[in-house]
Amino acid sequence: QPFRDFSGSPSALKWGINVPAFMEGVIYFGTLTVMTKFLSENVALGDVHAGQMVALFSGGITGMMFLLGGLGDRWGIRRALLFGLLTMIVGRTLIALGETLHMQPGVWSPLHLMVAAGMLCVVVGYGTFQPTLYAAVKHYTDEKTSALGFALIYSFTNLGAFASGLLSPRVRHFSEKLLPPNGITGVLWVYAVLSIVGVLAAALG
């Protein structure tokens, strides 16, 4: 019965919310698994500084959720989702672009600063996106469908994390010769492009 009730939910819930949830599960967790190595080796920060940046990145998202979690109420669900998703596309593009342009690596180098700017954009975008995602489920469901709606969001996000573990190694292996030294930049570009799928689903769902 819960699935029959959910089948009558608005398309904004079934496609405009669940598809971005899945895609961001793929992208966020896939990026996080390669980010320390990317910062350490490709950006040439070393293990200590790379670990510190990743810690600030993940912790910053939590803090930004607290600061920007109410945008969905003030701007409306769709507008806040699109803002978060588009900001993350900008950030992911900046992260992948620096090494593609062969910018100088090292601590406080042009490459480091561009990657840091990209990570900040992702922090702002994800800090907006995640709370709005759950607000959207509450907005588009009723007492019959809310439990399943929240369960699906959680499941799709975790399914995305699982899918990233299958996708990243293959993309990285394919990209090693095109984007040396380790193909991680190729993985980051794929995730930047995949972000567009979430935007289209949120815009058209």
C-alpha cells in the first residue's frame, strides 16, 4: 500500500528530488574518496595539508547546512535546489579545471587557490542542497507517503555512494594516460558533468 500511495505523488518528488539525491550520492562520496590523494599529489599539498583541507571541506558542509538550511523556506524548494546544484557545478568545474590548465601546484599556488575556491562553492552548494532536499520531501508528501519518501531519499543517497565505488576506479584507469599522473582529474570531470543530470531533474521534474 505505501508504494501504491507513493506512485500517485507529484513528479517533482519522484524525479525532481530522488534523481538529484542519487546523483549527489554518487558525486559527493565519489569525490570524497579521491580528494585527499588529489590534494596531496596533484595539487602537491602533502598528506598533512591535504587532510586538513578535506576535514575543513566536510566540516564546512555541516556548518553551512546550519547557516543555509532555511533557504528552501525563504526562496522556495525548486529555487533553493537549483541554486545549490548550480553552485556545486561551478565548484566542481573549478576543482577539475586547474590541473587541466596545467596551473602551478604547491601550497598557496594558483592551483591550490583555484581548487580551494571550487571546494568553497561546493560547500555552499551542498549546504543549501541537502537541507532543502529533506524539506522538499516533507513539502511533497502527506501522512501516507512521508515515511516512504524519506526512506527513498536515504536509500537513493546510499545507493549513489555504492555506485561511485564502481564508477571511480574505472574512470580513473581510463583517464590515467589522458590526464596524468593518476587520472583523478578525469574522475572529477566526470562528476562535474554528472552534476548536470541533477540540475535537469530538479528543473524539469
